[in-house]
Amino acid sequence: MQYELFREDYRLREKASAKARNIRVEVRSGREVVLVYPRWVARAEALAFLQSRTDWVREKLREFAEREAQDPAPPDMRWDGCDELLLRGVAVPVRVEPARVRQISVRIEAEAITVFAPKTALAQPSKLAQALRRELMHQAQRDALRMLDHEAARLGVTYQQLKINDPQTLWGSCNPGGVICLSWRLVMAPPEVFRYVVVHELCHLLHPDHSTRFWSRVECQMPDFAKHRHWLQERGLRLQQQLPKGTPSRP
């Protein structure tokens, strides 16, 4: 739906959540605002809260629009050997090689990503994108496990399980049982940015909130965390735009 408080070219998504404790407004891009509220809260109350945040939302939409103008979205994937994809903070070429294989396979190296595909799959971008996402998830899991084990030992905590997924709003989460979920898209960010998210979630095992004590612990573990957090705030949208879920023809 549209909400006349803001602009004509954006969309508002409403989400009644069983997990939400409070009403919150999320501005995810220059064209998308999300209103999240607990299921027990009346929709009219949630919309009234949104209206009270009009100035803040307008300012965030303006900031996003300026940021997107300076750093436009990457072009559509063409799968012709001329594409590029961020990998650990560096843009690397994505090559597509016809091969005598039954299934698409992907080889990821520091200097290039190579997709080997049977001729029948070369004209099916959805399958190429799916295979590439799958391999990037494997890479993210490998990097995450290494970082989690190292940082958990330094913090003196123990996590129970790692899950790699593709959330739209969070880079990571940690539940009370010690299950840590991380976005596979972090493998596209610089390694220190990925490490910041790992440290952030592990610190929640000690402080399950965003209190002063929590941020002090994060800073103790990673003194320069603020610049990596800022990188995600400034560049995170680009990671979401590359190989978006459900839109395989775009990187």
C-alpha cells in the first residue's frame, strides 16, 4: 500500500509479527518502508505510530535516495562472461564456461568466479543464479565457522549452532539457545565487516540486548567495530541487490 505521508514512488509493507515486542518502522531503501508491530497491537495504533515518525522516515528516504544516486544499483546479470560480483569486498569477474557436466558447478577463487554449465543451462539464468548463490552460501558458512570459533574462544562463550540464510532485514541474529544465524551475503563484504557481525552476535550470548554493557563488550572485542558497522549501513543495500532472492536475473 501507499501512505500519503511520504512519496509516490515508495511502498509501505505492514508486518504483524508474533515475535515483535514493540512497534517499529524500518526504512530499507529509498523506496521501501516497513511497519512492524506485535499481533496484539491494533493496526490503527501502528499506523498512528508511523504517522508520528513522519519526519524521521522522510529524512531516511532522502538519505537513501542520495546514497543510491551516488552508488547506483549494479546492472542486471547478463551471464555472458562480462559480469562482476562482490566477493570479500572486492569486485571479481564472473565467467560462464560451457562444460560437459550434468549439473552446474561453481569454482570460486580470489581473482574470479567461474560457473561451469551444460549448454542446456546457459539460457536459464535462474539455474545459473541458484547454483552461484548455493556456492556463495557454502563459502559464507566456511568463513563464518572459522570466525565464530576464533571469536568465541576469545570471548569465552560457546555457541550451539550456525545457520546461514538470506534474511531481508538482519545481517545476523542469536537466540537464547545459542543458535546464530548469519546472512550469506556477508561473504561479499570485506572480511572485517563479516567479523563485526560475528562478534556482534556472539556478544549477545553475554548481553541479550543493545545496552551500554553490550556495546562495551563489542568494542572490547573489536575496538574499530564502528567503521565496519558504518560500512554495512552505507553499502549493505548493494549486497542485497546482488543476486536477490526470487529475482535471479539480477545480481
